[in-house]
Amino acid sequence: MLSGILNSDRAINVNIKIMRIFTKIREVLTDNLSVKLEIEEIKKKLESQDRNIELVFTYLDELIDKQDNPKPRKQIGFKQNEK
């Protein structure tokens, strides 16, 4: 605080360095916060992807079961009467 009041060259240089350090600290903190927010977003996406992958495997299991046990299908098309 004293470096802001004094008029010597040394006090002015110290005051400038202090201000630069505070602005640098503020930048680092905001960058750190933005990185944390991005990491949280990635975690949320990964959690939803895990659920989606489980759902895909469930559907694949159902399809495999349907292929293993096919239902007989009624044939369609023209049928000629036999006499």
C-alpha cells in the first residue's frame, strides 16, 4: 500500500510489479476455474456414455435372443389353389 503513495522510482516500480502479480494471479484463478468446469462437463458426458453403452448392449442381447428364437412368419403373396 505504501508503494502506491510514495513517489520514488523504486516505489513506482514495486507498485507496478505488485499490480502485474495480482492480475496474473486473477488470470491463473479464472483459467483454473474454467479448467475445472470443463473437467466436470467431461465427467458428465462420460457418465451418460456409460449408460448409453449399457443400453446398446441390452438391445444387442435382445436382438441376439430374437435371432436365436425366430417366430414363424406367415407367407405373403399370390397363392394358387390346388385341385
